[in-house]
Amino acid sequence: MLITLSGVSGSGKTTITKLLVDQYSFSILPSYTTRERRASESPHSNYEHIDARRFLEMETSGEWALTSQYAGNSYGTRRADLVQAMSSAHPVVADLSLQSVQQMMTEHGINAKSYFLYVDKAVALQRMQDRGDVPAVISRRAELYEQQTLGALAFLASGASLQVIDAVAAPSRNAERIARGNSALD
């Protein structure tokens, strides 16, 4: 079973993903990005960091099932990894942009259990500062806040199966809620 987490930068996607893996034995659907690794990220974080040249090579060779652009960076999910996640009896969590969740549902017909983590803009900005993002990155991501939040509302209005979670709540509580909402764990 595939669970997707999307939300604005600073909404807690990485924290909740880590909790689902560490406390509830979820696996992670690997994502690739051209974004620089954050100081707080380990080499084995939610993302495989690759350069733009390698990303383009993988795109040209047809490896990507899902791709998106965010704040000047490219993000992708390999087709082979997505197929493996969908066939797994074990719960798998994916930290995906809302754009990638929409691609997954509309272009690939995959209806994963999807959550949008909503957080107030001031909280998101504080979290980005706390994790060590530089001011230019925070500013660029802050500019996208309304676009992403309105995009989630429009996606919901279209009838998409997307649950909204108040991500200001304790991450451990949200991880438990997501884990318990996964029928494979009931």
C-alpha cells in the first residue's frame, strides 16, 4: 500500500516520513532531487541528491514516472520504484509534490492514500529557519506557499481523494494517525 505526503515546505513531510519508517516500519519510495542537501539531512535521507545533468539523462532515458519542479529544483520518482511500491504488501510512504500526486492519479491511474499537510505560513517559515535553510531559499519557498495551498484546495474541489491534515499538531500524533489510517496495519 502506497501512502503519499505532500504539503508546503516546512509542513513536516520529512519528519512524519521518518516517524512512519522508524516507528511503524514503513518503507520509503525513493525520490530524486537536484536540490542541494540540507545541513540537517543525512546521506540516506528521503532524497537521492543528483545533479541536473544526471536528472536530464534519466528523463531522456524514460526512467521517471513522476517529475515536478519546485523552487528552481527538479524532483523525480523512478518508474521502477513506483511499480515496486504499488506491488508491495508492506506499507510504503512517499514524500511527493502535489503536482506529482496529481500526475500519479491522472496519468497513471494510481489511487494511493494521499495526505496534504497543511501548516500556517508563519509556522512553515519558522520551521525552515529552524532547519537551517538560508534566507534566499526561505524567500523563494515562501513565495510558493499560497500557490501550493490553493492548488491543494482546487485538487480537493475536483473530487480528488486527498485528506488534509493539520500539520501544526505534534508530528508523532500525525504519524500515528496516518499509520492507523493504513488498513494494512489495522
